[in-house]
Amino acid sequence: MTRDVRTVHTVRTVHTVRTVRTVLGDLDPAELGVTDSHDHLFIRSPLLPGEELDDPAAAEGVLRAFAAVGGRSFVQWTPYGMGRGAGSLAKLSRATGVHVVAGTGLHQAAHYDPDTLPTLYDGLAERFISDLTTGLTTEPAAGAPTKPPTEPHGASEGVRAGLIKVACDAGTTTWHTRRVMTAAAEAHHATGAPIAVHLEPGAHPHFVMRWLHARHGVPPDRIILGHLTRLPDVRLHRELAAEGVHLALDSPSRADHPADHQAFDVIADLVDAGHASQLLLGADTTTRTARRGDGPTRLLTDLAPRLARTFGRELLDLLLTANPAAAFAADWRTP
């Protein structure tokens, strides 16, 4: 018999109005402002050796440059165990004046040490819930043994996550992905947090919707599907949008990246179909090499002006301000 994760936790509603949970506290969505809806200040993976984003000074430079061109909020999708910089995020937000939303969750299994990954599965939903309601769990250093979820929060005490990051697979969906998505759904029902989904080329986003929404009851408007431009099927875009999810176009970290050009066609088609209010923009800077392309800044100084010229300023305000305010705001609950 399949467990219904909607009934696992008894919760009480804390807010009567939706707020965005930042590393400095809960924020009125109207104050979010111009937002990079999918990016990374800190991230590491064994799949990207030598490309780690792990320097707080460099992260501060990114936020200062983003703020200088009008950026107000930065949403980091880095999940647990990938060097999300838990101890630095609040300091950086205070120093730069940029609102920062942090993530919990897990990525694909390939991004973790296979010897320690199994230790994460026990109490996985509880780990996500703790990150969202108490404070980001301190992560082990690269190469260090993974600690159980009861570890002390340390420097990140009280710095809470504002979203749950999960990922689907290219091709056949793995047990790991199903387990993580189930835990994410449980954590959503306990807290109200939105779930952000990393899509791969060749992924099956309809499986994501069946698993999170149909099977585990996560409302579509609490789901954000990332990397839409990796999936070229226009009919698929429309089908997903019709389900009510938010859709992130989030690959313009490098100048002349093909996703930049594809984004215009995707946006035009979805706006035509009446889904303008569901679209988000992000730079998704995941490596040191990509960071040299000034993705978050270029989002506002290059891509945004071109979008405004093509579609008008009103649509740009939707993609950068109004839509992120809706996507990342939640009726936060505490178990």
C-alpha cells in the first residue's frame, strides 16, 4: 500500500499571507523585486572537478555586480550536499543588500559520493523540513564522511531554505529520484515550500507531474520546472504550462549560448498560448568557467533588454518581478 505523504505530518499554519523565505527571514513578495530565479553562488560536484564555486569573496562580487544593474533577489537552487555555502549566505545578503533564497533537497545520485549517499536516505524528508523551518543543516566538507541529519546546525542556525530542489533523470527514472521526490512532496506538505525541478535533455517531465502532483498531491503552482529550453518540443511546453506549473528558462550563463536564442521562441509560443504569468528567468551559473560570463549581470544587461525590445517592457516585468514573487512565495507551515 502506498503511503500518502499528505498525512504524515500534522502542521500548523504560521502565515495567513504568502511570503518568500530568504536567508534573512520571510519577505513580502512585493519586496522581492527584479529576481534571478535560478542560479548558484556556491556549488560543487564530483562531475565537475576544478569548477567548484566555493569562494565567498567571489560570490559577494557576483551579488554586488547584480545589484549594480538593478538586481534585487537571487534564488540559489544548490541542494544539500553540494557545497551550498550555508555559513556564508546570510552575511553575503546583508553585505550586498540582495535578497537570497537558499535551497534544500537532493540532486541526482551522480553528484554525490556513492559510499556515503545511502546514509542520506533515512530521515530525508525530516532533513528537508529542518532546513526549511529551523536552519540549513551544516554539510560535510568535500570528501568527508556524511553525518546523520541530527548534526548541529552551526554557523547556519536560523538561516532557512526557501525551496526544495530535486532533479529528474535523462531516460529511465531511478529509485533515487523517486525517493527524493517523495521526500520533497512530504516536506512540501509539512511546510508549504515550493519544489524546483532540474530537468535533463531526454527527461520525462510528465513523470514529474504524475509523481509530485497526481501521486503525492503537490499543487501544480508549487512546482517549478527548470531548464525548459533543454526540451525542444513546443507541444510539451504547452502541455506542462496547461497543468499550471511555473516554467524556468534558465540557461543564459554564457554569451551566445544556444538557449538564449531558443528562449525567445519558447517565450513567444507560451505567451501566445496565454501562459506569460508562469515564466521565470535565471542564469544558472554552475561552474567557474560559466561565472566568467557574468551570467546574473548579463541576464539584466543583455538578455532582458533584448526581451523588452521583442516583447515589451510589461512582459519583462512579469518574468523578472511579478512571476518570481508568485512562484517563490508560500503559506509557510511548521510541523
